Amino acid sequence: MFKNKNEDKNNLCGDRIRELRQGFPTKLSQRALADKMQLIGIDLDKNAIQRIECGKRFVTDIELKGFSQVFGVSLDELL
């Protein structure tokens, strides 16, 4: 058993990030979200976004802060 897994997921925020991305005023693709993250200095690609949303990838605190900045939400709202 993995200590860091939560219901077979490696993060708590993936589902919320997907909801925010799809509900964004212009409905961002995973690639467009990755581009926005890169513009603020966070090096993610489309595949990383996909793995985060599926819960297959851990998310760092720096990445969480970037997602909150891109979506204009608090860190609590991501979790």
C-alpha cells in the first residue's frame, strides 16, 4: 500500500483543475492550460496536465500556486 495514495490517486486537485479548465470562460484545452502555466514560469506540457487531471501525477506546491493564479482561485478552492 502506498502512503501517498488517496483512492488510487496521487493528488487531490486533479478533478478540480479539470472542472476549472472546462469551465473557464473560453474553455481551455489541456495544451492551452499548459501554455498559460509556461507563461508564468511553470514548465508543464499537455501530457503533464492530463496526468494531473487523471490523478496519476503528483502536484508540487509551486504548481498549485500557478494553477490558482491562472484560474484566479484560492489554493483552498483547488483542494
